[in-house]
Amino acid sequence: MIHEIEHAFFKRNGADLVCEVPVTYAQLALGKKKLEIPTLRGRATLEIPAGTQNGKLFRLRGQGLPQLDTRGRGDLLVRVFIEVLSSLTARQKELLDEFGKIEDQKAGSKSFFDRIKSTFQHG
């Protein structure tokens, strides 16, 4: 009989493994060429394209568990999520404040709910 021990970082889904990796807003918005991801056999590199949305799932083929029926291995599914910093430097606050003002100008005078409503209106 085989007993599995739950892993702190990886969750099993058949022969695939799933993990969640924290990234910054800047990495999602601007992209990240080489993000190191832990695997069961070491490390792999993941490229995050510019404009990636929070919660996006990436597939690293062959980085999962061995498949019992075949010679292959499952995949490693990596979900990226924004890690919001709990404390900011004065410079980070200044830059985020400036960014927020630019975003507010871009949105115009419409409220958040008006923007959502217009998203769901047809024609």
C-alpha cells in the first residue's frame, strides 16, 4: 500500500502538480523573462508575458509526477498571483500614488460601478 504525504507547496492532480507562486504587479504588467519555479527535481524557468492577468495558470510540461501507465510525466501547473506588500517604503508609496492618479485620469469621471455597468451593456 502506498501512502502519500501532503506537500507544503505542491498539490497533486493525478500525475500533474499544481502550485501557486507570488509575483508583483509590475512583473505581471511588464512581464518577467526568467522567474525561477521550484520543481520536484530542482528548478525550472517560467517566462511571464507582459499583461498577464492575476490568477493565470501556466503549464510546465513534464515537471509533474511519473505516470504509472506510461513512460511520461505529468505537468506542473503554476498559478501566479499578486502579492500585495504589507509595508511600503516612502518611495514606493509615492510611485503608487502617482500611478493611482494616472489610472483615475484614464478612467475619467465614471465611477467604478458605472465602468462595470458599461462592460455588461450590449450595444
